[in-house]
Amino acid sequence: MKYDRIDQQLFIENRKRLAAKLAPNSIVILQSNDFMPRSADGFHEWRQSPDLLYFSGIDQEESVLVLFPDCVKEDFREVLFVKKTNEYIKVWEGHKYTQAEATETSGIKKVLWLDSMPTILNELINLADHVYLNTNEHDRYSSPVMTREDRYLTDFKRDYPAHSIKRLAPIMKDLRMIKQDIEIALMQHACNITKAGFDRVLDVTKPGIWEYEIEAAITHEFLCRRATGHAYHPIIATGDNANILHYNENNTQCKAGELILMDFGCEYANYASDLSRTIPVSGRFTDRQRDVYNACLNVQNAAIDMLRPGTNLDAYHKEVGKVMESELINVGLLDRTEVSKQDPARPLYKKYFMHGTSHHIGLDVHDVGHRYATFEAGMVFTCEPGIYISEEGFGIRIEDDILITDGAPRNLMADIPKTVEAIEEKMNTA
Ligand code: GLY
Ligand code: MN
Ligand code: MN
């Protein structure tokens, strides 16, 4: 692994928290991710299933995790199946977990080779009253491609038609949306690496630089610090490109006077960070750019302060919308009288701020979580208001990752330059 081994206590605790949420005498079967084919003999970069990782830390393909907390066969309450290496794999792919290493990583004593799984798992399944299987129930997910979990579910229904299958996904949302201390430390580490990327951007940006050169500088900083890479495709958008929300061609030259909107974040130990900053190519904001930037920052400051226990995403988004409305009036983009007459179902601010303010972040950048859950300490959300003005050729987004606590919200990106003054100072210091 590129990252330092994670304390197995995280996985041990996560398995305990899972056990407390299962129906009596249930078995949970989790599959690792497939290698996704690309073309010819190529594959896309492999990434472990976050749910399997969450309970085991096992970051290797073809692994299966079986959890059966009430199993009458006590030493089969936690079983990990991993693939056995051989001379061929050693030469062509390199090291795979030994059983002892898999135990050390996960805290699971019973680690067996994958080829022994069919017989053993069959017996365990027949001892259980319920079988929890995993599916991707992310609100934004839709894909015709079957995952290893989908295929297992299909096969399972054929092989065990009379068994009671339960959905694991709602429990995964319950668990993963509250971050444990070890996870928060890993996320803070990811944010610190992302800061190094942004510091470098402030050093190298000047008129004439290309968006892809900025991307390359960020990638360099990430990889030099043992990040796996980017947590998502980075957006480096100069001028009007910023008004294409998912722009990621990163293929335009940056001109004097433009603003560059950047949305990037590293992934460290499978944990994501997600930052947006908007900076002037020439190192100084124009008066108009500064006014709109500060309007966006005012919204972000107000929104961060709302990330506290007790509210929920829907109520929070409505409140943030009101602050945005008022800031857009202040910078002359909306008219107060027209706002007072607007259809509340279609608020006028959406013309300039058309996306949500916050999403959960964790093992996935748009992490799993219940949409209508009340905010609780331990949740980590992004906070990312934006103002997009195509007519004026620029767009602004400011995004930080925020931990909800029982007291004030904790900004995991608090030391990443953000005010007009801090950005200008850094860009103009040799
Ligand atoms: N970088 C993706 C997002 O901000 O949601
Ligand atoms: Mn982002
Ligand atoms: Mn985001």
C-alpha cells in the first residue's frame, strides 16, 4: 500500500457497530471490487470497495468478508477469504497478503484462502436466518454495469431461493456517515496534502500558464506525499470555463485578468478530500471580482456556521439559499423587488447558484449517508457555495471540508488560503 497501515482498531470497532444493527442470527457477505475493463488487455485503475474496506482495511482484489456475529461456530464469526498467491502472481503482480498480514491489517483471526470459500460459506449461509447483501443505493447512482456484488446477489438468489435477503446499504449509510476519530485523522491528512497542492498552485500561476500545467503541479504534490492520487477528476477552469460545472478538459491557456476556479482533492488511504478555490490569474482580483468573491465567501462563512447538530440537509440548504439571495442582491445580480415576488419553488438565486451546498465526504467524495438524517457530531460535509456569471465570463466556488462537532464546526481546511488578502499576498510573494 502507498499509505501507512491503518490502526486495525478502526475495523474492529466498525464491525462491532455493524453487529449491533443486524437482525439476530444474520450473516453479512461483502465482496471486493472488480478490475473494470478498459480496452484490449487494459483495465481502469483499481480501487477497493469502500464497504469491504470499512470493516477490514483489506485493500486487495478478490477478497470476500463474511461477518456472522451470532454464529454457533464461534471461530467463524468473522472470516476473511483472500486469494492465495503463487509463483506466477509473485513475478507478474508482486506481493499479495499473507494470512498473517491480512490478520494484522484487519484484526480478523480467521483468514482463509479464497478457493476454500464455496464449501465453508455454504455451511455458514445455511446456519443463518438472514443474509445481508450489499448494493449501491447512492441517490445519484445509475449504471448498466454489474458489479461483483450485483453478480453475487443474482447468483445468491438462484442458489438460495428460500433464504431471507436483507439490504446492507441502509446500515452502511448509518455507519459511514458518522466518522470515527481514526477516520477524521486520515481525512485531515488528506486535506493537508491537498493544501500542499494549492500552495504550489499559488506559486506557479501566472498569465500564460495552461490549465493542465496547474493540474500537473497539483498531481506532483499529491504523489510526492503518498496520496493515491486525485479523489476525483480535478477541475481547473479559467474564465468562462468555470461556468461549466463539470468542466474537466483542463486544456485552456489562462489569460491575465481571468479568474481560475479549481476543484481538486487528493485521496489518501482511500479517504477523499474536496477543495475548491478561485484565484486571479494575474495575482490581483479586480474590484468586481473581489466583490463577488467576498459575496460567495460570506455565504460560505454563514453556511459553515450552520453545520451543527440538529438540522438536516434540506433545512440547511433552504437557509443557505436565503443568505445567497441576499448576497446576490448586494452585488447587483438580483433585484430585491423581483425576489420578493419569486415563486418559492423556483428561487431566482438558482440562476447563479444551481447546485447544492454540501454533501457527505469520506471513503467516497460524494459519500454515502441518509439524505434526511439529522446532523450529528462526527459527520463531515463539504461546504461549497458558488456564484456563476456567464455574462461576466467568470465563476467562483469556494469549498472546504467541515467536521460537525458538539461545539463549533471544525474546518479541516482552515489553514488553506481563502480570503482575497491571503490569496493575493501568497501570489505576490517571491
Ligand atoms: N468535487 C466534486 C464536488 O465538489 O462535489
Ligand atoms: Mn469539489
Ligand atoms: Mn464537493
